[in-house]
Amino acid sequence: MESKIFNINRRNFLKGASAAMVLSSFGAYGLELRHSSKTYRVGVIGTGWYGMSDLFRLIQVANIEVISICDVDQHQLSEAALLISQRQKSGKTPRTYRDYRNMLAEKDLDIVLIGSPDHWHALQGIEAMKAGAHVYLQKPISVDVMEGEALVAAAKKYNKVIQVGTQRKSTPHIIDAKKNIVDAGLLGKVSHVEMCCYYHMRAKGNPPVQPIPNFLDFDLYTGPAPLRPYTKIPHRGWWRAYMEYCNGIMGDMCVHMFDTVRWMLALDWPNRISSTGGIYVDKASTANTADTQSAVFEYDELNCVWQHRSWGTPADPEYPWSFKLYGDKGTLSCSTMKYDFIPQGKGEAIHKDVIYEREAYPEDLTEKSIELNAAPATRLHMLDFLSGIERGTTPVANIREGHISTASCILANMSMEVGRPLIYDPVQRIVVNDPQATGLLQRNYRDPWMHPHPDQF
């Protein structure tokens, strides 16, 4: 422990109030923290909010040089290039690209961060691996199930590490809950799970069709998705209003909580998935994602139940986006901000709050739109990613786990669409006894884009 941790300044790292807990968190991963003298050459696809947030967390914990970035919005791209030159150690401005294919054709990147909208994740992730890079891929990893299968197959063929941006599994207080509550047996047998999101996050409004601004390549933005009429710049929430570009609130928020629950309870593919919902309240908006949805992910003697509403009040105001594990010995409520364990009968309640690292990373306090509560988790997630690259270990959010969580949420949306429960067979890649639903596992791509298939890898 006397050496630097992936080029972190040890003094600044250890003076943070969270240092002890963060360092102990690595024990959950079995990491041997060590110095890395390698400088990673990094590229970014999608320089909006979370693409840049992920990059800045990587800059904080690793020795990197950001040499190329890509975005279809030239204004966003130029701003990102300036910010990177101010944040990275060399002070250099990265090369800029409009088309990710041109950036990857240089084949000079060790790592590619992908922060583009959901409908691009699979294609760009596969092409980045083909170009020789390891990939940090934002969730959900795909917009259909077969894209996810192709990503898993491509990662195996090209022998590349993928870390999926489900950083709840690297959140210090959630790691603590897994270790000291779940793994310690305080819950007993867990036979029911509730997950939810009650944020009023669904885009509202009905903006008119308008001319496409000259700084935005909207055709390339759309790529393989259906071409929608242009109504406004599709950043920070508006693209998530349309199923053409995303998997709705199910794919945005449930995937985080379901992925974390699966990790905590060592769950694999669900036995069966069912879902109901739709647009029940906000019928005036052009958004076509469900504002109300329930889903059940069934396991042996365990149901994981999801509920979201983008209207009304939360069922539990203390835990508006969260999961609750119900065991015969107690209950664990957990969110990105805290956790509470309540024992059944005798025993002590346990409460832990989110860890911040304001003192260790004061630049967090001036970063635009940063999620301060998520920053420590993303830093740990990046370190776990780098460990996978350097030591050949399997990242905590590896592509197979990301695929199961993503595909399960997609299958929930499919169940809502067809109106019946679905059983997915990942070996045959079919929905059992349901040809119609099997046909929905791969959606049509807009010409000339070609849908990837696992059998090609």
C-alpha cells in the first residue's frame, strides 16, 4: 500500500473522510492496489453530461492521456475539448471527430469511454473492441436483446475488458451493506424484493418540428434508429423521452437497481419476466415512454418487483429510487444516498449514509452538473476496470452481468408490449414457446446500418 494507487496522489486520497471505507471496499473485489506506470490512451464517444463525468472520474484516478473525442454536436464537442485540456495533466487538447468510425479507424486507443445515447451503445462498443480498445460502456448496454448477445460474443472474441456503468456495485455504502448485512446473514432468507423509481424525470412538452441546427448532425445522431422529426437538441433528457433511442425509465433506472440486487443476492437470469404499464397520466407530451410501469422478475421462491411512476408521490419518501430486500430476519432498504437495516424482533438497526470525497477531490465541487454522491462510486468503478485490464480479472460490472440486467429490463418492456409473461432462453436465444416475442429480440435497423449478431463473432 506504500505505492500510488493507479497514480492517485496518496496524500490527497487518504485525507478524504471516506478513505478508510473506500480502501476497505477494495477488499470486496479482492483487488491488490498497486502502482501503474502505464499511460493509457483514451478516447470518448459522446461528450455530453455522463460521458464527461465518467472521463473526469477516470482522470482523477489514472494516468491517462485523452487523445481523441467524438460527438455529433460540434458545440458540445468544442466545449468538451476545452474542458479536457484544462483537466488533464498534459494540458493538451484532444483531437475531435464528428463520426466515431473515423476516430476508431486511427486504432491508437487503449480505452474508449462510451457515453452516447442507448441506441448507439452496442454498435460503438463492438467497433471500439475491434479497434483494439477496452471499453467503459454506459448502461443499458443495448436497446434490444440481440445487441447485448453480440456484445458478449464480441468481448470474448477480441479478448477485451468491458466495464458497464452500473456503478452502484462500486458505491461504498452499498458495498458495506452487501458485506455486513446480506453476506453476514442478517437478513436470513430473502424471499421478496421491491425496487422503485418515483422521480418526475420523464420529459414533458410538445415542442414543434423545427430546422436542424447546422452544428448538429442529426442523421448521424439517429444512426440505426428510426428517423424522428427534429424538435429540439436531444440532450439531457429529451432523447430519453423516445423509445426509438432508449429503453424508457425501465432501462434507465430499473437496470441500476435490478443489477445491484442481482449482485447482492447472486442471481442470474430470471425464470420468468412479466410487466404491465403505459402512458396513464401524461398524455399531452410527445414522449412515448411509459410514465407508469410495474414488472416482476421471478426466481425460485423469490420475486423481484419493480415499480416506476413519473408522477405522484413516492411510496416511501425516504427511498424514492431504491430497492428493499425482505428477509425472514430483517429488511434492508438501500439507495444511492443511504441504507437502513431493520431487524425482525431483537437486534439493532443499522444506518449508513453515502460517502462523499469533497476534501480529497475539491475539483468535484466546481464541476458542472456533477452527481457528488455518485463520484466516489465511479472512481472505484474505474479502478476496478483498470484492474481488469492490468491483471486480467473480471470487473464487477462485466459485460455478461450488464447484459443480463439490461436484457431483463428489455424483456419487461416486451412483456408490457405483448401483454403476457416471457421466458428467455439465453442458450437458444429465444423466448420460449413465443415466436412473436422472439421476433422482438432484434429490432430493425435503419439503412444502411447493419444489426450485429452474436454468431458473427
